[in-house]
Amino acid sequence: MAVVEYDGTGYNGFQIQPEGTSTVQGELIRVLSTVLNEKVNFRYAGRTDAGVHAKYQVINFKNSRDLDVPRILWSINSLLPDDIAVSKIEKVSPSFDARKNASLREYNYFVVNKEYQSVFLKKFSILITRKLNIRLMRRAARIFLGVKDFGSFCSSSCLSCNTVRKVFKFIIEKTADDIIIFKITANSFLYNMVRILVGTILEVGIGKRNLKSISEALEKRDRKLAGKIVPAKGLFLTRVEYLR
């Protein structure tokens, strides 16, 4: 098992794509196969879209020999591009599956809420200059807690599958330098779910949407009733946990 972090700006998502498309998984397979001197494929905790980042993506792979973990970790990071790094490698049970065994996943979304955006944050957050009603946004976030059908809050391509998810925690923090952080934890997420939830709550924050409209959207499973999707660049996969 390995923990990976990456800046997703230059990649067409995490999951490997047709030949010629740059992906995080493609880079990891290339380097792992080189270092381990055998073809490596792996499972992963969550598929992030183009432009989405991760501080804690989990992968698992099998190999035919015992690893000198510190040496392998150094070798992998020396060959990976500057925007991908492996922070940890550890041995796990052969039955471990980074995706199936995950009990929860956490995403953070970053919004700068002031008149300008720092050059150091432009790649990793969006800018909203209008004053946001944080108190009302927090009330909106609480509506999504628990087991709910998120059919209105995902890409329309998801509507043919099971759209029920359990949200364990959804909090909104504001830092002293006007960075707003959406932190959402759930058992799993639908395609584009986090970005649509954030977009919907931001519409509440600017006075474009009321709280009743959120309950209506949850009830009717209609994508048109939810808010706009926010850009990918503010989104980070920040935590994955497993049952012990």
C-alpha cells in the first residue's frame, strides 16, 4: 500500500486514459514498473477528475519480491515528476483493496473570499469577491448530513446507478486571511458530487438560493434543481480511512 499526493493541474485526471493522455495513474505505473522491474498495476481509493489534487490518495499493488521500503520510496520519488510524490509505503494483507476496503473519504474545497487572489493560491482555489453569508452556508451544509439520495448533486451520467450516499461530516471553516474551506466526509462520492455541493452552497452564500431549494433538490433527484459545478482546481482528496 502507498499514499500518494499530487498537484492535478497538468493531468487529465487520476485514472489512466487512452494512450497519449497524461494522467497521474499513468505516471505512477511507469515509475513503479521501472523501479520494481516488473509490470505493475494497482487499485486506488478514489478517481479524481482532471485538475483535482490529492494530499492522500491510497493505492495498493502486488509485487513478486520483498521490498526494501526506504530504498524503494526514495527511488520512486526520484523518478516521479515534480508534481507527484509518494509519502508512504507499507506492507498490507494480500486481500487489502484500496477502493473496496475504504470506510470513508474526505475532500476539501478552497475558496478565497476577498478582493484579490494570492499568486500562491491561484492554482489551488477559486476567488469569490462578493461577501458570503457563512452562517447560512453552514446551515445549508448540515442539510446534507446523513444518508441521502444525491441524484440532483452529481453528473447526469450517475442517475442510472445507486445515488444514495452517507455524509458523516460537512463543515465550513473560514481562516483569518479569508480562505473558506469546505470539508466533507462520506462513505463514498458520486461523480462531480463535491463540486456541485460546493457550488450549491455558494449560491446560498451570495443570496441566489434559499435553504428550501436544497431540500427540494434532494427530494426530486433533478440535476437542474442543484447549483452550478465549481472549477476542479479548488478540490483536494485529503483523507481515506480503512476499517481495522
